[in-house]
Amino acid sequence: MQTPSSSPSSASGWHDVLMHHLEPLLGDFTAKMAIHTAALRALKRPPEQVGAQEVPQVLEGLKPMLNVFIGALRTTNTLTEISKAMEKLR
């Protein structure tokens, strides 16, 4: 039995929010790979198995990568925007 946090709809909800914010900055493929890599590094699981309550850990995993790609200030602003958008999903 799936828990509500690991259901496909909740997983796609947080994933869609991240993609919405990261695609314009990184492009489609790089945004997908960044999310995938961050989930594997932070939680040792692919994004499909990550629940909405674990997204803050994925965001922390994204931080070093985003710092390199878009700079520290823009990373901080982007992650703040994503966190606010995630709060609306709950």
C-alpha cells in the first residue's frame, strides 16, 4: 500500500513545482538531471520515490549544484521561491 506522501500525484506535484522554477534557469534536461541527482545524493532514492515531506532535503541537495550554475544569490532566491510554492501545495 502506498502512503499519501509517496503517491504519484504528490510526487508529480512537488516535481512540477521544481521543474517550473528550474527549467527557465537550467533548461529542461539539466533541470531534470539536477533534481534526479539531488534526490539520489540527499535521500539515496530517485525522485519518483520521494515524498513531499522530503523535498526540503532535495532542495538542500540542489543548493551546491545551483550555486555553480546560477550563483549563490540567485540560488538563495530561487530556493526561497520554491519553498513558498511548496507550502501552497500542502
